[in-house]
Amino acid sequence: MREEDVPQEKSFYQGHRRACYAVGKDEHYVLAKSAGWEVERVATEQALLDLEEQVEEARQLARKGERSPLAYHFATRQMTPKMAAQHMELATWRVKRHLKPGVFARLSADLKARYSAVLDIPASELEQVPETARHVFLSDQVQASDD
Amino acid sequence: MTEFRHLHAAHCESGVTSALLRHQGLELSEPMVFGLGSGLFFFYPPLIKVMGMPLVSFRCYPGFIFKHTCRRLGISFERKTFRSAVRGQEALDQLIAQEIPVGLQTNMFWLSYFPSEFRSQFNGHNLVALAREGDDYLLSDPMLEEPVHLASEALQRARFAKGVLAPRGAIYYPTRVPSDPNLPRAIKLAVKNTARRMMDPVAMVGVCGIRRLSRSVRSWKSKDQRKQKLLLGHIIRMQEEVGSGGAGFRFMYAAFLQEAGELLGFEPWREASERMTEAGDCWRAEFAGACAQIIKNRGDADLDTVADALLRCADLEEKLFRSLLKNAPGKTVHSLATEPATASR
């Protein structure tokens, strides 16, 4: 990549510029700054939209009472039950069981406190799920500028 | 103790290593550190999944660059991990109280100074802890233009996150830097090591790994379109997003070869640097470009186009690394034809 070809395109960098290496005028490598690259933005956007979809799916299931609120909180923390189990120091099957609303309702206060610590959620919000859909990872400002 | 100078770099670990060594009086550029630590790699193992996506890595595992740069230059260093988060915090606090800047391995999701678009459960992010100010830490993150503050609770979460490559609170710092390290010797060792690892006949690493990825891409035809697009996007993200300096570290390595060639006055490395740039351009323009076309339903690229682009990248890199193995400084220059197809150990 030549220095003059370093892409300065739309991105999620929010005004920041990223350091990258490119060949300068005298054939020497220089540290150039890139405002963003369309190809990278396409990939990032797709991945973020997929994550948002997972969050929304978990939110709806939790609202309908088919999954426990934990499923929603895991999605917003990009955690799989296995990863959450490692943080909780529990077996994965137990964490998966806690995704059932009935089981979650009977959870001991101690386990609930540990979940709220691991997920960085105030204890009062652990059992709640937002009523309306909202983006967790994509900021609205970025979406508005999208094509 | 001199004041720590923040370094804005392309990659976190080479940036951290370069900044820590500079603080001890050894000035090495980021590409030089990256090359000395044999940072360049390709790894595509079967079965290992991160958040449902296959692991594809363009570099070695976290901690590798620091360790190998130090070893090859004869720098003594300390690296510790902790079972107890409390002990880990105490150890860090003691060190920075003595004004020793400390490298940390962290999970990116809990580093709240990043925009939410970049926060993911990735356990291999490196940064430098400089000081503790009340309940905040002053951190120098090479991804950012300035040092930042972070609440101690968030840093604890980031250091003791679990999952793949769990950092276990890893801290590292150089303890003794020799006044005149043998840089040419270290460079020769490092280049040889990188080339050998890239030419390793094991199917999941190096050039063979790229070819295996190409075969996998072709096999994704049986998956539904949505999954195909997510998988292709995932590889682009691994290549460009994780602070690679462009084209999955290929441009940074080309910069290293150029610098090393000039330092040693070894002409063939200048050509090698140009070839590495060529390979990087292939990764970006041909491979990532075709992936983006598929994701956006533009143009006529399909999975075969992508797989063929990967094979071209693999061919370019194979030629390059074979010539690096053959033509080392201080060795008679051989013709390329005598080497068997796979690299010998």
C-alpha cells in the first residue's frame, strides 16, 4: 500500500485515526494515519448488526417469559453460557439451566449477587429486561450516517 | 526515573514492548520490535471457536512478541500471572508505586474508554499501567493518541476475564536492559524463526494454514448465505480490526524487513520487503475486497474468487519466506531451486 492510497473513508472510529504502515514517496515505510476503510466498515457493521440481532432475540424471549433475563444480559455482554460459567465458577450446564425462567426465579440470593458482579449489573436490574428494542453496541449517530 | 513517553502504535503488543524498552533507554521502532519478536504468523486451527466463529489469527499468541524480543536481545524480564485477583492487584500497585511502567494483558470488552463498537470479548489486548490515582489507574494504551484514566474496578475485570486466552492478570516488564545488545544477531535469529514457522508443514499454521483456510472457504458453499457473509466478515475483522497496521501485520513486517535490511546492509531483504508489501496488497485488495463485495452483494465475486485470492496470498508468502530461509546475511547466496517443497527443521 502506498502512502497516498491509505484509505480515508467512512468508519466507526468516531473521528479517531488509526495508525498503519504504508510505503512513502522515497520507497521507505512510514507510519500513516487512516480515517477508515470501507471494506473494514462493511465487515464491522455486519458483525455489530448480528450481535444486535442476538440481543434483540434474547430480549424478546425474556419478555415473553421463554428465557430468563440472564439470556438478555449475556447477549449484551457478548458472553456465551460457557464463558459466563467460567466467570461464575460453575458448571456450564448449571448456567444453561439458569436460562430457564422458572429456575432463575428460584435462584439463591448468593448466586444472583454473583451474577450481578460478574455481569457488572446492579442487583436491582438483574431481573429486568428493557420493554423496547434498543441498540447496545451500535451508537445511533453512526447508524444515521449509514447508507 | 525519566518520565514515560506515550507511544501511539499500530499494534498493541509491539507498541507496548517498544514503549517499555524505550523507557529503559533502548530505542527500537514498533516494526523492529514486531520483527524481533517474530510477531508475524498465521494460525487457523480446527475446532476452536470464539463467540461461534472459527479462530483465525494473523499473529502469534499474546505475550509472544515481548518474550521473544527480550530473549533475543538478552533483556531480563519478569512476567507473572495470578490465581487471585486481589494478589494481582497488589502486585501491580506495588510496581507502579515504584514508578515502574508495567505491561498488562487485558480483555477489551471491559476497557470502557473504547467506543462500544470496538468492545469485544477479546483477551489479548495489551497496554501499559503507569500510575494509580485514587481509585483510577493511568494507562498508556498504544491504540490511543493519549494516556487515559480507567476505574480500578473496570481494570480488574479486564485483567481477570475468563475464556479463550484468559489473561489471568498477566503483568510483564523488563528488569535489566543491556547497554549494547547484539541487534544484528537478534534480527537474523528472528527472521529465520519467522520464516520457519510460516513454512511449517503442519496444516493449521503458516502458509499451509492459509491454504487450509482457502479450502474451508470453498466448503462454505453448503452453508446459508447469511452464515457465509458472517464468516467472511469475521476474517476481514481479524485481518484489519485488531490493530494490525494493515493487511494482517503484513505491512508492518515489510517495514521491519526494510529497516533490518538497511541496518545490516543486506540487499536481498529490500526485495523481500517489496514482496511482503505485494502479499499485503493481495490480502487487502484481492481477498478482503472480494469478501466485501459478497457481503454487500456488489460485483460478481463468489466464494471461489475469495478462495483463489487466498491461494495467491499463500503463494506469494511461500516464495518470500523460502527466499528468507535461503538468503540470510553472512551466508552464501544459494539458488532457489535446491530447496525441497517443505521447509526442513
